[in-house]
Amino acid sequence: MEMIHRYERFFLGSTLVILAIGLVAVISSFFVNDLELPSPVETIDPAELASTPPFDNPGVFQVGENEYDAVITAQSWAFVPGVIQVPAGSKVNFKIGSVDVVHGLIVHGTNVNLTIIPGQVAEATATFDEPGEFLFVCSEYCGILHHNMAGRVIVN
Ligand SMILES: [Cu+2]
């Protein structure tokens, strides 16, 4: 006599197959799509961030024909600079560090979604093909004025 009902065995088996497919998808995506876990690009002493290049001079810097580095410091409760202006068609490399607590950076209309951990430099790249304004906000609750922590990418 069977100890496990055949339906139960069927669902147990299906669950294992689905889990295995998911695991294969996740693992293979690391190699096929070159996905990475969010990890520190480099580490930096948060107390020294404001006096360490490039964060001692935050701003937007042209590094190629259509390429810009946006060096940003995050602090309670502002991004410096709060406005990033680039021409349409620009590739923007966001490079951001926090001087105090954990912040986040989400740039609307792009895939940029970073957690900014004090002591770690976070980087992401986005291309802005169309002129317009793109709001960016802090995505980690960082204190009483968290809701004011925002800025804009202005694409001309
Ligand atoms: Cu914040």
C-alpha cells in the first residue's frame, strides 16, 4: 500500500522540479547575463568621504563624447548635487557615497536603484536618450526629512 497519495507525490515532485528550474535560471543568469550581486565597487571611510576624491568635489563631469560621471554625495537629507544636467543621448555613470547613514538612489525612468551604504561606493549607469526631467529620490528611510531627499536629472 502506498504511503504517499499519488496526488501528493505529484505535487511534491512538481515543486522540486519548479525549484530546480528556478535555481538553474538564477545560477545561469550570473554567467549568461553577467549579473552581479550589489556589492561595493570600493570601500571608503564615511568620515573621510567629503575630503576624498572624487567626492571632495561632487558634480557632473564629462568623461567622453556622450558620457558623464555624476559624482554624488548622499547625506541626511540631500543629494549633492541635487540637479544633474546633461545633453540628450548621454550615458551617465552615477557614482555615489554616503557621509552618514544608509540612503538609496532611485532614478525614475531608468534602472538605477542603488543602496548607499556608508563606507561603500555605489555605481550604476543609465543612458538618457530623450530630453526631459527625471526625478531621483532616496529609497531608504533615513530620518525625519527623508521625504525631502530628492533631486532631478535634467536632460536638455
Ligand atoms: Cu535618505
